[in-house]
Amino acid sequence: MPIAYNKRSFRCGELRASHVGERVTLAGWVRNSRDHGGLTFIDLRDHTGIVQLRFNPDHVKEAHDIARSVHHEDVIAVEGEVVSRGEWVNPKLATGEVEIEVSAVEILSRSDPLPFQVNEDFDANEDLRLRYRFLDMRRQEVQNIFRLRHRIARAIREYFNDNGFIEIETPFLTKSTPEGARDYLVPSRVQAGTFYALPQSPQIFKQLFMIAGYDRYAQIVRCFRDEDLRADRQPEFTQLDMEMAFVQAEDVMGMVEGCVARIFKEGLGIDIETPFPRMSEHEAMERFGIDRPDTRFGMELQDVGELVRPAGFKVFNEALDAGGVVKCLVAKGPAPLTRKITDGLTEEIRGIGGGGLPLVKVINGDNGLEFSTGIAKFVQPICKEICAAVGAEPGDTIFFMPGKFAQACKYLHFLRTRLADILNLIPENVWNLLWVVDFPAFVWDEEVNRWFSCHHPFTSPRDEDIPLLDTDPGQVRAKAYDLVLNGTEMAGGSIRIHRGDVQQKVFGLLGITPEEAKLKFEYLLDALRFGAPPHGGIAFGLDRWVMLLAGAESLREVIAFPKTQRATCPLTNAPSAVAPEQLEELFLAIKTPPQKK
Ligand code: ASP
């Protein structure tokens, strides 16, 4: 008699002592099997856990014979009775007080020998894991991640629903939206020679929803960016994308804070405090050297430009004379900053383009505070002033960075992060959430000689800065906000331009001619002509939130079928060549034969 596996009475991990005496139907995977003095035991596993099955040849010989033939990961169904394990309780298993005395077993499918174990003996490199991702995903650890991901996504949807947002889907086959990355293109067969772009974000569409009067929109949506991959990037990723009408930046930030609180509650059971602190981009750069500061530890950057000048140290004064800065940070002692470590850090700074890493150690000398090592002899005369200003004491190390403001910030941020690691400065289980606001709207790119939007071209300048668009674009501040968690940018958004004339002007500033604007964004410019409410929104990367809350090391861990660093999928072997007929249909020809990689 086949076993009614479609009528499982329990999941494997659900059985407890209170079920003793019940007849049950179970199904799952064979985690392992053991022969013990005539009895055979199988650990049966599904997503809820493990239960021990007992096969006694004196009870049902046929079932026992079948049980002896099973292997790891065969799929079986059983019927039997829940019995107590008596004194043989396994305290490591939630089901450890009971086992199933099996009366019937059916093998539903066999498993070949596995490329890697999916139990605690798991050991496989990432390539193999991704090649057999369905096996990798069978592991409890990975199951937990995807169940957490589901709970977070559900909490987000519920939150926005509770707050009057509606989810509307936006197209995937669309026109390029500028979000700063390269587009993925999809050739059109019907309109041969033309291409759709996969959306980098639903930015313009969500603005159109506001113009169409939908008031509040939130969507969990896939976005696509063809960038060079790093550990924390994927070509397709999931964003929580939202937009609200008739709002100011504070309203969007407040709404997001509620959502983030809900995510933390759902994901980690933690109550986080709202509102989150706000910091201007300028302050973040001054104090941390980066616009997404990690505020879990101090060791902030300090400006000592004017203080060091009297020492007459050439390297510093040249930087200052060229309009630059001398910034420093103090690593508190006693710290294990050996020569080997500081030399290593100097090399690392050189590796990212820096000139070096001038440093001194503070000691208690014959005349009180003195500098030693590094550039001590050049800055000795101003030792006391510097130490007093930056709060340095004997045992501390001061690292200096002369140069242009942006460069000094870049290298000292790098150093601060490295030192935090070396000196173990980051406390565990601390979640520091922070809004960074008051971003400049535009940056001048010296290489290509033109302005770029810091956020995107639809971001509204501050009202009082609109006149500066004509006179001093570099001074225009944006109504943009980024949410930072422990030094990682978790969300970014802005209040949008809702006036056609301002949007045109911004396009102009960005070097987009009226003809180009018409070609690319006519539909937005049209929409802005027909009654656009003030609106704004934000997007945050769901993958990254899940990664953080799951304590995962990379985005690939929290995406079911992710791409490798080379943007390939080892499971499906995508991307791959297509048949010549397919290319012909699209009027496409491959110019250079692809190199075998
Ligand atoms: N579209 C932006 C992004 O994907 C977010 C936003 O401005 O809402 O980064």
C-alpha cells in the first residue's frame, strides 16, 4: 500500500512526548541511518527538524529490509506510532524524547551520492555550493536565512499596507533610468534594432504614480544594474521602493524609521529607538571622512591644519598652501601598533593611492609629553599643543594625513576602519542607525569636465538654493537623505523635483540637451506639466538588510540563485550563447567571437 505522503500528519520536527501513542504519517529526507543490534534507525529530516525512526525486524520485517537499503538524502514516507525513548532521550533534538516505531515505509525517490553533505559535515567551496544551490539550500542554516528573508519581506509589506501604501508593479522591459550604472539591455524582436533596458530602479514610474494621484506607493521590486561586481553587489537585486505625495524629507524619514523598527523586531526581536539621529554630510565627512560613518566607535578625524603650521614641516605646509588640510586621528594606547603593523598600514594607504602615513607616538619624556618615531622630529615643537587639542596621551599614536580635503578623508576613513579591526574597537550587537542629510546636489567631475547629480537627476534642490543652479551649482544642497547602519548605506532617497522648469534646468546643468531630455524623459517632463504634487521617497536594498540581520557574509548568501563575482550563474550556466536563429530573429550579429573565459 503506498503511503499517503500528501496527508502528512506532522512535520518531522514537531513531535513531542505529548504525541506518544499517536499514529503518524511522515515524509522527508534521510539524514542518516544506523544499524544497532538488529534494529535500524533513520533520522528523518524536513525543514522543521529531525525525528528518529526505529525499524524493528520483529515488528515489520519488510519495513526493516527497506530501511536497510536507504542512503543519505533518499526521500521516504513512513507510517508508524510515536513511542517514548524512555531513558534514551536525545537532549540535542527538539523531538529527542520520542521516536517513531515504523510499520510501513516507502521510498519516494533515491539520491545519488552527494557532491557535499547537507548536514553538520557540510564542507564545500562556494562554486560547488552555487552549482548545486538546491542542495546547499536544503541545509538548515540556509533554510533559516530564506525564512528570515520571507519574514522581513512580509513585515515590510504589512507595515506599508498598515500605513495606507499600495503595491503597484512597474515594468521590467522599459527605458533606461539613470541611476549611475550601466543598463542591462534586452533586444526587441518586434521593433528590430531597438532595445529595452531593464530598470535600475522604478524611479520615474513611482513618480508617475504620485502624479497620477496614488498618494502612497511601496513595492518590493527587482532592479538590475550592470556593474562590476563586488562582494556586496549583485546584477539583479531586490529593493523596497516607496514614494509618497505631499511630503517633506522628514515625513519620508519618519515613515522609514517605523519600517526599520518593524524589521528589527521581526528579524531579531529587538526594539530599536526612533527617531534616528541626523548628521549633515559635511559633518560626517569632517568627523569620519565618509558620508556613511560607522558611529559604533569613536576615533574621529580631527583637523589640525592651523596647529601644525608653525612647525614648518614641509609636507604639511605644502598641503595647506595648496588649499588642502592636515587631518589626523588618534589611536588610543596602549595599542599593539607595532612597526610591522604601521608599515603595513602605510603600504595599504599607498595601495589605494595615498602618499604615505605620517605618524608619531606620544610618550612621557624628560620634559613631559614628547613625540617619538615617525615624523616626531618635524613636529616636536608643537607636541604639547597638538596633544592638548586632539586629546592625545602617552601611549597613543597619532596618524596625520595632509592633502586635499577629499583625499585626506578617504585615506583616514580607510585607516579608521582598518584600525577598528586591528584594535578590536567595534562592539558586538550594536546597531547604530543614522540619517545623513544635506548632501550637495551636484559634484563636478574633473575628468569629464561636467556636473553629476550626487543622488539622481530627479532630486530636488533645497528651495532656497534653486537660484544657485545658475550661479554656483556646487553650493546647491539636495533634499536627499541616506540611511546608514553601522557604516553601511542601507537606503537612499530624496524629495523630487515636481516642477518642469526646475527639472529642465537640472537636466541642462547635467549637460542633457533639451533634445536629449525629450528623447529620454519626455514622459516625465509631460507628466510634470499636468499637475504634479510635491513628492519624495526612498529605496532600500532588501538583500543587504537580510544579509545584516542574518549575520551573513555576502549578498550571495541571502539570494536564492545569485550570480558569482563574474556575473555568472553556476547553476544554470547563464549567461550563455544563443542559437543563430535567435540572433537572426533579432537582427543581431555577434561581432567578435566570445573569448572562452
Ligand atoms: N531610485 C533610488 C535608488 O534606487 C532611490 C530613490 O531615490 O528613491 O537608489
